[in-house]
Amino acid sequence: MRCAPGGGAGAFRARRGVTSPQGRADASSLETPPRVTRALGAGFSPLPALLPCRAAAVKRLAAACASLLLLPGRGWHGEAAGARPSASRPQQTAEEAPPRLRGAASGPRRPENSDQSSSESDAENESERVSDYHKLLALLKTVPGTEEEEDEDESEEGDESEAESNSEGPQEVGGTDEEDDESDVLGQEEVAAKDTIKQALGQEQADETHNSGDPKHGAIEEFTDVKHESEFSLETNFMEEESGDYSTAERESSSSREVSEEKPLHYRISVFHMDPYRAHMNKELEKKEIENISACSKTTSQLKWPTLGQLVFSSVTQKLKTFKPDKEMDLERLHLHKPLDSTWPKVNSQLLSMLNKPSDSPFTLLQRELFCIMNLYKDLLYPERAPLGNGEEIRQTYCLHALNHVLKANAQVLSNNAKRRDQKLGVDNDDFRDQGLTRPKVLIVVPFRESALRVVQIFISLLESGSKKQIDVSNKKRFKGEFGSDPDEKPPNLKRPEDYEAVFAGNIDDHFRIGVAVLQKSMRLYAPFYSSDIIIASPLGLRTVIGAEGEKKRDFDFLSSIEILIIDQADIYLMQNWEHILHLMNHLNLLPLSPHGVDFSRVRMLNLNNWSKYYRQTLLFSALQDPQINSIFNKHCFNYRGQVAVRNVPMTGSINHVVVQLPHVFRRLESDSLVSVIDARFQFFIDKVLPEYRDAVMSHTLIYVPSYFDYVRLRNYFKKEELNFTYACEYTKKSSISRARQFFFKGERQFLLFTERFHFYKRYTIRGIRNLIFYELPTYSHFYSEICNMMKATNNGEEATWTCTVLYSKYDVQKLAAVVGIERAAQMLQSDKSVHLFVTGENE
């Protein structure tokens, strides 16, 4: 095999990563090809071997530098940050160092060359070397993106020969005929060298961006935008004076800031002493406060607001004090970032007109109280989200809060970039700690692509100032194609309840994730996660990226610095897979496994101390109160600002919406613990309930089973007992479902096992029901009345023989209250009797 000129066998071994037994590359591997040495002249020593971490980019950059004749021997610092300077070159001063190095070397130090002739040559040309380096540094400062992280690791594989650097570097960068592997690179003009450096750095950024969002971090191959990396980079952009108002906040006097921070944070919502974002993120917690939060030693108080109703406020670090929302919302006192203060009234006015509500205020009554809590960065649980009612009000409110947070955070970074640019190099300042360990700040979890589409549309509307000029949105057409619904696809001509139509409108694919970057007047869709400000994803889409323990391809570092977590329509995840939500919560705000190019001098101390979860705000919106949702809010929310939960009790239950004349028999089963109630319910059913329905007279019996695991257990028991039954679950084929419905309607099957998830996704009307058994109370209270009212679909004058039996335990308090009302539920649970009878119907 042909070796590079002057390199010999040592150069070949160095190219392949082979080293000598002493751990050093052969001396011949560091020699410069003869023609290049002659062209450089006697005053130049060989170019040192480059490190492997970013070998391709460094070789391209080195070739461009060589074309300027600015590289005297060992004058350019090729080592990674933290590597020991070689004795054969002068040590770098603070002023000579690059603006920032975002990573530190983690590998062994690179072997030093002990060539005496090189040392003497360097000593003789020291003055020339320093001046030439300054020229190179001045050139690099004019190229955007030169602050990218330099070599991080040093290994044996990195001891490549100079012959390879000179012969391969220009080919990888330029791709033109003029850039030959050796001598032609020396005749380049300075302008051509600038273009080469730009192209090299741009290619390296594109490679890094692609690697951060490529399929190796997830289970599926997906599109990520790598073209607009430099345009949306927080590191290389600066604040435009007319684009934001953060400079105004920066001009606040330090004295007033200190006074505000000394004041307790339990001040009334109606009074904002300072920007809520600054008050929240600049708060420095003490170790004792962290210990109290971890111990969950919270104090609670109950409040009542005009629209939200009964609130339960709990906190560890703050003193509980009554606070009330403003009767009138002043946008100036909300500290909305530009242009939100001007676009929000215009965007929300459309919703106000649709809801036929007065437009004298930019918020509805519900939005006003919700945003008051959000803007104070408290955790919020709102279990009264209605798809047909306040769903859009809530979505627009949390979109406003999320975008306001991102704009303020990015404006702070860009403003500090300008300050760092103007200050002297080498001066450390903790005032510039304005970032997390990774860039994503907001995570919005939604169930379907249609929900993600609406969220992005709200973001775009809020960023447009209302003028004729629209903001620049990258990949907008692709986004609409993938997340929008096909206009030619017509829904089946089937009658479904209105709430079903509202939930399953548009594109209902539940496997997706997308990164959104927002910078001043532009938005970037499909941004790689580590270049995104906002991540919008479904639980399944996140689970395939996070992976499970033991999997090779998994990544959850992008969740390390989430500052706002929004879980919308949480009740739907109970119907999808709640384990995905639990898996997500267990991987939030963990220390990342790799630095991902972060500049640690800009990272907040709260992130470095691994205290991110104590600053994270969690917003949970659900259509119902459920113990699993409450568990997320109680066990995974550690916000030092406190938690606010809406706890309105249902005075009337869904049983009042049953229109058929039907006796409802509620039978209470006893259990010692929540774990044992599963077995206790099954034993109670097969011993006391099922024998009453085995008689042929009790045909057409539908058994409603909320849990799929209980359904499998019952199905196996029915098969073992050879009972005459059929079944319909979410995994049953469409043809089998049709046969099962037909068999049940004609009476050829006595029992029909019917899962709650099947009803949630299909909403079929089951005809022929004469007897109902609710193995457990339904998750959605209105499902109870829907199933009962199915009996009127086959009204043959047999109302007198219809029956309905419901099993419940003391652990079903919330579900029972939603069905019969809070007062009746309390009586049923406290009563000595285990059987209670209710009769519904028009002739009651």
C-alpha cells in the first residue's frame, strides 16, 4: 500500500491508530512531506499531529490556516482545553485564548515531540510566531461559529501523521480541483481561506447537529433541520435592541433588585415587585430548604377563587398567606416580553368572540386566574379541562406562559453575549450564568399530532406582531403536511358524542416529537433537541427516545434542564399507556451523561448543583380527578414556589343523566389495602355476583371492565369455566367485533366482556343489553350514563327486567363521587350496609 511521502511505515501506523510500544507515534509520522517542507521554508517546523475528537474539522481548519502561511511549526494550539502546553512552544496567554472552550479534555495527554531542531527553530522565530497567531485569531473572530468546542478527548487513535493532515484535509473541505493534497493549498488567497474556514466550521456544526438529533437517540428515523443551526444558535447571536425588552429589565437598579429578593415570595398575586421570571430563576435556595423540600414537609391551606373555585395551596419554603387574583388584568404588570404584550390581545380576541364573551379584557375569567398562578411559577393541577368547553382557553394560556418564558430566557442569553463580547478576554464573571446544562427549557406533552399543530399555530400567532410582515418559520410546509389532517379524508358517517368528536379531531397519531427553536423574530421547526427551546411530544414519542435500562440507543440528557413541564389532556394518557408518563417523570432533571458542548461558565449554579427539579414548574391539565394523576402531582413536583391544586367536589353525579328506568345496585366490597383490592374484587365477583347471572334468564349481560389486566383475568376464567361469552377489547379485530356484537344482540352469547379503552376509542352503541355489571367504576364518569342509556337502543317493553350492578370499594372515593355525587358517596362509604339501591328513569 502506498504511504504518504516522507511518512514511511510510521505514517501508515499513525493513520491507522497504531503506536509504538512506548505509547507514542513514530517520529516519522510527525514529519512533513518534503515538497511542503521546501515550500514552507527553513523557518517552519512540522505541523503537530491533530487530535481525534473532531479530527475532520480540525484537519480542514488546519489546511486553511496553512494556506495563509500563518502556522509556524507549533504556534497554533491544537490541544484540547486543559492539555499541558508543549515545551517547544510558548505558553498561551489569556488574551491569545479563543473566546470560549465549551468542553474539557477527558482523555490522556497527547505525546510531546522531543525533536531538538524543532525547539531551536521555534525559539528563533518566536516574535514572528506571535504576530502570525494574532493574525489568525483576528481572522477566526470574523467567522460565525468559531466558538465551537475544540478537541475534548485525546487517544492513541489521534496520533495521525502530518502527511495525512495535509493530503486529506483540503479534499474534505473544499471539494474543488484547485485544492490539491499538498502544494496547491499553499497558493490560496486570504479570501478563499476565509471561505474554506467557514465551510469547514459550518460542516462541523451540521455534523454535530445531525448527530444530536439522529436516529441513534431514538427508535425511529426522523427529519431534523440542520440547515439553520447558526441562525438559531444562542452562542453566536446577539440581542437586537428593537426585538426585546430584556435590556430594560437589566437596567433595573441593583439596590431595588436586592430589596425585592429580600422580600418574602408570598406577596399577593396582584402585586409584582419585579419580573416573575427573574424572581423565580434568581432565587438561591439554601441547603436546608432543599432538605425540607425533599422530605415533603409541606404546609397546606385552602383558598376559594371566583372562577377556579376551591384551591389547595401547599408549600415548603414559603409562608402561606391568602392571595387573590386581580379583578382587572394589566398587561404591563404581567411583564410580558415583546411582542407578546401587543399580540396576545389580538390572538385571544378571536377566542373571546367565539365564546361570546366580552372583549374589554384580554383574558377570560378562567384565563386570568390560571395565568396568575402560572406567572408566579407555581405548580398547577387543574382537573376540569373540558374538550367542548375550556380546552382552547387553557391551551392558549399555557402557550402564552411558555413562550413568554422562552423569550425572556433567550433574551437574557443574547444580552449577555453582547456584554461578553465587549468585555476583556479572560475575565470571569458569574453574572453571565444564564443557561442550563442543555438548551431545552419547556416540554409540552400532548396526546395527538392535532394538539401539537394547534400549539405551534398559537406560537406563530403570538410571535407575529400583527403587521403585514410575518415571522420566518422554517419547515412550516413540512410541519403542516406531517401534523395536519388530509382534507380529502372524510370521517366515517357515524354518530358519535360531541366530546368524542372534539378529542379525536384532526390527526390523531400518537407517536411524534418535534423540537422548536425561537430566536427573536424567527422560529425553527424540527430543530434537533439539543438546539431546541421547546419540545412538543407525545408520551410514546418520548418513550422511544428515552428507551429503557439496558438499551444501547437511548437518550434523555435533553430533559436535564427542563424549567417548565406542561402535561395537557392527562386523562387521555390513562387510556394510552400511563407507564410512559411515569417513565418520563423518572428521567426529568437528571444530570446529563455528556456535556453536549455546554459552556460551563454560563451554566447556572442551580443546574450544576443538580437542583433543577426544585425550580421546575409543572402544569397538569386533566378532564377528571384520578389517583394516578394526583400521584404525579404529589410525588414528582418539588417546585420551591409551591403547588396549587383545584379541588372542586362534584355535587351531582353522572347518574342523574341516565334517562332509562333502571335500578342501580351498588355493592361494596371490603379490602385491607389498595394492593389487595384487585384480588378482593375478582373473588367477590366470582363468588357473589356471577352466580346470580349464570341462569339463562339473565342473558344479554354486558360486563364493563376498566382495566385491561382485569379483563384478561376474567376472559381466562370464563374460558376455563366454559361460559357462553364473547368479548370486545381495544386489540380485537374489526371483523371479530362485528361478530361479537351480532352474537350478543341475537342472544347467542350470554355475556359480553367490554373494556373501557374499547369504548373510549370506538364509542360503538351496543344493542341488546338487558343486564349491566360494572366490574369497577368507570374512569370517565359520563361513561356510566352512556352505557346505561344504551339500553334504550333496543326498547322492547322489557324495562321491568333490566338490572344494573356496580362494584366499588373505599378506595374508589373520587370515582364514586363523580357518579352519585359527593354527599351520597360519603353516606355509602360510612354506612354499615354494603348494598345501596338507586332508581333512575323518566317515570321516577
